[in-house]
Amino acid sequence: MGRTTESVVTARNDRKPPAPPSGDAAVSTLPASEVLASLGSGPGGLTAAEAATRLARDGPNDLPAPARSGMGRRLLAQFTDLFAVLLLAASAITFLAYALERPHDPATLQLALAILGVVLLNAGIGFAQEYSAERTAQSLQAMVPHVCRVLRAAQPREVPARDLVRGDVVVLEAGDAVPADCRLVEAEETAVDNAALTGESDAVGRVSGPVPSGALLEARNCVFMGTDLVAGTARAVVFATGTDTEFGRIFRLTAAAPRQRTPLQCQVAAMARRVAGLALVAGALLFAVRVPSGQPFVSTFVFALGVMVALVPEGMPATLSVSLAIGVRRMARRHALVKQLLAVEALGSTSVVCTDKTGTLTQAEMTVVELWADGVPHTVSGVGYAPTGHVTDPSRVRELLRAAALCSNARLLPPTAGEGWRVLGDTTEGALLVAAAKGGVDTAQEETRTPREAEHPFDSVRKLMSTVHRAEDGTHVAYVKGAPLELLARCDSVARGGSREPLTGASRAEVAGTADDMAGRGLRVLAVARRTVAGARPALAEAESELTLLGLAGMYDPPRPEVRDAVVACRSAGIRIVMVTGDHPLTAEAVARRVGIVRGPDPTVVTGDRLDTMTEEGLDELLTRSAELLLCRVSPEHKMRVVTALQRRGEVVAVTGDGANDAPALKHADIGVAMGASGTDVAREAAVMVLLDDSFASITAAVALGRSVYRNIRKFLIYLFSHNIAELVPILVASFAGFPLVPITAVQILAIDLGSDVLPALALGAEPVEPDVMDRPPRPRRERLFSAAVMGRILFLGGIQAIGVCAVFFWHIQASGIPYADFTTSTPAYREAITMVQAGIVVSQFFNALAVRTDRQSVFRAGLLSNPWLLAAGAFGIALVAAISYAPPLQAVFGTAPLTVGDWAVLVAFGALLLAAEEARKWVVRRRRRTGEVSR
């Protein structure tokens, strides 16, 4: 077999190329020339020969493809289920018994083949459903650009991104994806979008000079694989490739994170062990009882095997797989793609959702919603990058919007096939361009009328950006935008009523107060100003002093419109929502309040730095006592730690995310939920569910469907196991009564379990979602699938069926007048009796299926005919047993005989009695519940 992902990563690390002498952390603190020298490179990059040598030595700049099981291994995995192992063993032993017995009994061979056929059928159904439900996984390589521009011997060349090596000098411009971890050596107006790596929604400016020592991800002169250049141009030298990059570090975390077992997996495994143990013990005891009585050894063994087969729900694996697949298809119609069948049910037990912010709760499209100009606020309608909406009193804010648009480098791109309006460049500037369009400003026309002559790029020290333009009258005007306080300090006047007014202490306080108020409401605020300058290229000090303030622009990343209702639904379902984001605490809290995650005055806001200082006990206490919790500025390691702590407390955790930084937590969670449209391939690879519409509301719909699936699983388990009692009890009664033959043969049992029971069980599994499913709290992780109430219903319904089939069997036997010892498998009365038992079980199961549709509500109130698939499935089962009774070829296989009309009437009356008894039980339960409510 091929190497696992972990072994590939280890192999890559074994040949890790030598780091620069001072280490990767030092590449940010050294001048560019020293970094180039330490990497054995220069301003012109490497020669082609040197690059080829390093590529051969260090390996390609890629990530190992995730290890995937082959088709054969996936199919073989279907035979590792405990029921499958048990039935395979039974089939093998039966084949052995057939080979040893003299003379050979064809019935023994038929039984062995039938059991083997059951196993193969279950495996085929399970494999087909798993294969069809699991989407072809997205390759991690899709996150990395396939081609990049480099300098080789000072000549620009395009090379495959996987051929990059340490020391290569790459050329980047706005719109490029960064192909490796690089130190900038030249940067002009450069900004990067690190959202995929850090979760931070804001574009971050970059410089080429050395910066103080600190965390490498925080270094403002480095860019990293998997991120995007959104503004400016740059040249950068590669210092890490492949799995040595920050992106590769996240890949290793994801590869090492174990996939969590779902609650249903644990419960089905436990149930399988108990049922298998019971079947083996019961078969062994009956074998031990019958051998001393003089029965032939082989026939006694086959008899005991029949008991064991009666207890094993052979149809359950296929029924479970198909029922979960029905849930998968239903979720797909709600835009939720589930890659693993068992994840469907796990969604229903979700108790905590750890959600990302950008792209999950919000639209990831900055939008200006408020302007302040001419002394008054102005609202801006519309959300996102589409320039549809309007500005109140646009004439009073036109100069503000015009200046903001001219002092921007971003570009607004119109819709194309499959894509809506987009922004190329900084999203904040994109929001200003959209607002300008809404206010009637034609940016392209303004740029033609007022061409740009010079620019002073934004930097984090000044927190300002300024551009110089030539006006139509030949004068030059500087437009400046940036942080309100910094810009206000450089202004000496303010625009009001079309003229300039001096900035007084009172007017400064008014502007500052307005900016603070907007920021307090979670808006990102920019101030815009202008001044006339002496020439086309004024000094920075001239361009950004003695300014006239034009106004303020407040913007935010709008929440998805459906999120608030989804949050309300989660609250009513008892699901706790924890925001886990790499963004700033103030931004996170503002978004959380807008969508309803935070409603109280004092939510608990914890940063990654504080998490680093917490002990496990402290983290457990934080998660226990904080009803409204926001975790901000967190790393992938923090997310995984939080998920682990929640799971330690018994929570079933769903994690949502769209960035590469979310991938480890997505894989480690009980349910990893990735965004399909805006999400990265890494996130989609790690998750077990992908939201095709990126809608948080789809999670709520998926949880409701998951809860419904669990309820339906319980319904068909009651249905399946109750008839197992009806199969086992007659065998036990006949054994202790001294009857030499079995009341129902193993082949008949298999025909019931697979031919008559699977379709009704599937129909029960397809029951629609009940209206109140999201008004109940999530079930505890440790709640047993077979609760006391479920076992009580199984024993109640199974006991009634067992009494009925025992009665009809011994009625036929006693009515024949033949002594027990004279019965053989060819005796007509015996063949009629076992036919009655098989038909009795099938007919009673038809009524049983109607009975188990509801827990307390009368099936007549729910609608006796409201599930036509169930009625059709039950009719098919009855038709099948009728064929077994009347068709000569099937009579020969099953040893049956034709039933009379009177026999069928007895069986139908018996089935109706079962339904009546269950309706009476439900009436008693409802009455007790009403009495209890009145007494309270």
C-alpha cells in the first residue's frame, strides 16, 4: 500500500533544506540584502542551474496529496462490521457442516449460501451508499498557484509553482496568489489578504524593510503561501517551500488530527457487541440442551445456528446505510453536502457550534453604510459589492465620495459568468468605490478628468494614504484618507455648505465624537480630506498638512441576512454558539451582536494570548461559566484546543470555517462544516459537511434533518428488533416443549429480515421531519440508542408477536394429531405450521410498522395513509410471503405450504390486535402525561 499522509510529511521533513544561518524568524529582522545573501541568492535571483540543483536536493514546493483508501480497501472495510464478521463465521461453519454431514443435506447448503448472500448484499449496499455520498475530495494543491513569475539570472521567467526553491526571487502584483513563504525585498503600495491563513478579514499592508523581532506570521515584510496580494507590486525572496511553510504547518496539524467517531458509531458498535454476544450465548445454550437429548450433532448445530441468525438483525446494516443516505440526499437538497453517512446523525446531536466569522456569518464584502459630511449623517443602502442602492442627500456627500474614490487603488469588477461583482485590491477601498457609485460618482470619468500625478502609500505609522491629482484648471489637489484621529490632527478646516470653516475645539470634538460613535457600533471608520498643493509631486509633509476635512465613512462586513433566524433556531434547539475567529475583538463582538450570538451587555471575550496562559482547568471553567463566549485572535492550535476541551465536557461539537487556518479544527471536531463557494480547498478537504451556499442557516436545517434521522433510526430499530423476538421465542418454546423441529427455519428468517423487513424499515427511515424537532434540547452524547423506553417498546411489541406466532404454530401442530416424534420436514402439517409462523410475522410487522411511526401520538391522528411508501413496502412483504407460500419453486426452497383464506384472516386479526394494543399503550402514556401536567 502507499505511504500515509503522515509518513509522507515525515519523509519531507527528513530532507528539510538548510535554513538561513539566523533562522526563519530572523528573515524579518535583517535588511533585504542580508536575507538574500543568507539564502545564497541576489537581486537577480538564482541561475537556472542552481535552481535545478536545489530542486533536486530539497524537493518540490508542494504538499503531499492526502492518502486515500483504494476501492478494494473501501469494499473490504464493509466486511469488518461485527454483524458481518459474525455472519461470515456462521456461513463458513455451515459450509463445513455441509461438508462433514452424511448424507449431504441440501438445506444446509442453502442456509450457508443464504447467509453469505446476506453479507455480500449488505456490503454492496453500504459500499455503494458510502461511495455515492462522499464527494471526490478537493486537492490541497488547488490552494497553490500553478505558475508563478520568478527572476532567473535577472531574467523574468514563468515556472511551475512546485519548482520554486529557497532563494528564488518571485515577482508579484495585485491579484496574484503567493506561491511560497517569502521575504519582501521590494514593495510598492503592497497589501495582502491573509484571511485564508489567519482568519483576519482586513487586508494588511506590507513593507520591504526590516521589522522588529516577533512572531513570523505578524512580520509585515513577509508574505505566505496560500494568501493573496490585493494591492501593489512586490519582489520577494523565497525562504520556505512545501511543508516547511506556515501553510504546510497547518497541513501537518490537519494530517495529525484524528477523525472523531460519531455518537451513532459508538452506539451501534456497542449494540452490535451486545447482540452478537447474546446470539452466541443463546445458540450455545440451546446446542448444549439439545445434544444430550439424542438429536443428531449436525442438525442440532444447524438448529442452534438458526437461533443465532434469528437474533442477528441481518437487514440492519443495509437499512442503516440507506436511511442515512436518504438523509444525505435530503440535506443536499438543502445545500448541505455530507461526505460521510454517519455524520448525518451526528449533526442531530450537536450541542455546540464553534463558528468562524468572516465568510461564515458575514458576506466577506465590506460595505459602507453611513457617511458623515456637511455636519450631518447620511445613510447608504444596499450591501455587498453590487453598486445598487442610494445615498441620502447625495449632493452633500459628493465631494467626500469623489475624493475617497480617487484616493483608492482598488478596482470594482463587473459580473462575469458564474461570478457577481468583485473587488480587485483592498476590500476597504472597494467599499468606498461602491459607495461612490451609489452616490452618482463615475470613478472612471473622474480619473480621466482629474488624473493622478503622485502617491504617498499607506503605512501603519502614519495610518494615512494620499494621492495628488491635476485638476481641470491646472492646479493640483491632494486627497488624503486614513484613520480619523490621525487625519483630524492634520486638518485645520472642515467643509460645510460648500465652503471651508476653521476647525475649532468644538468642531474637532464633534468630529471625534461622531467617529467614536460609529466605531462603537462596530463600524470601521475612515476620514477623508483634501488640500491644494503647489506642484505635481509635493513632499509628504505638504500633502498631508493644513487639510480640509470632507467627512467620515463608516463601513462593515455585513452579516448574511439569514444568519439571525438561524441563530434563533439554534438557541431554541438548545445549541450553544461560540464565535472563534482570528479577527479583532471589537469587530467580532459587533458582528456577534448583529446576528444575535451576543445579546447581553457583557459577553466574555478571550484572545489567543490569554488562551496561551490558561491551564486546562482554567479553559474548562471558561467554557462552563461563559454563556456568551467570543474567542478572538486565535490560531489553529487554539481552535483545536477549544474543540478538545468542549469534547472533554461531553459536548458534540460542530466547527464551521472557510479558511486553511480552520482545517485542523474542522477535522478534529465531531462535525466539520466548510463553506463550499467561498471556502478554501483545505477546509473542504478536512470537513465532513460542505455548505454549497455558504449559508449558516443551512446548518440549522441540517441539524433538524439529523435529529429526524436519529428518531427514524430508533423507529426502525424498534421495528426490526421486535420481530426478532417473534423469531426467537417460538424456537425456544419448541425446544423446551420437546418438539424436534424448528418452528421457523434459518432460510425463512433471512427471507423475512431481508425480503420483508428492509423496505418497511427504509420507509420508516424516510419519515418527514416532525414540526417540533428543533424545540427540544440536543440529546446527550452518552444517551443510549436503546434506552429503557425503546427496550420497553421492543419487548412489548415483540412479546405480542411472539405469543401470536407460537399460538398459530402449535395450533396447526396439535390439530394434525401427529405425535411430536413423528414429525419430519416433509410432513404437510409441519410445512403449513412454519408457513403460518413466517406469514404471521410478516403480517404483524405490517401493523407494527404503522404502530411505531409515533411515540405518543395516535397513528390515526398522524395519518394512517400519510406515508404511502410504508404501505407499499408492507404490501410488498406480504406479497413476497404469499409467493413463498403458493409458488412451487419457492415452496421447494423454503419448505412451505399454501395457506387458506381462513389462515390469512386469522393472521390479519392478530396483526390488528397488535396495533390496537399499541394504540392503547399510547393512550395510557398520553393520559399519564396530561395527569402529571395538571398535578404540577
